Amino acid sequence: MKHLYRSIDNRIFSGILGGLGEYYNIDPVVLRAAYVLLTIMTGIIPCILAYFICTFIIPQRPLPPIHEAKVKDKAEPVDVENNN
């Protein structure tokens, strides 16, 4: 089951439109253009308020777990003062 998240990669402000684009497989640029047009046509306040509310309702996508490298760093320290 797919979940709606705020995007980490496709974000301008908080990742709402990028997350919607990832969820519905739509280019986020198309959603951003439609959002700007809708914002202008509705008198700005309703769309900005909806975006602000969505920022708190839609969770941010969890970060993938970081896999630590099991290879130890074998580099030896370099003596800057003595270049022999």
C-alpha cells in the first residue's frame, strides 16, 4: 500500500507538491504550475492556508537507514612537517 509523504528530494518549501507528484506519478513541476494558477485564481489565501495545513498533516518521508561500512579505514596518518 502506498503512503503519502512529503518529499525529501523534490522539495521547494516543505515537499508537499513533490510528495503528491511521487504519490500520483505526476511531474512535480506540473503540480507546482497548477498550484500557482489555482492560488492566483482563488485569491491567494485559501491555497496558502491549505498548503500550510498540509505541511503539518502529511508526514515527511522517513530517511532510509544508513548502512555503516564494515571496511575499516586503512589510511595511515600523514606527517605534514616531515615529508620523507
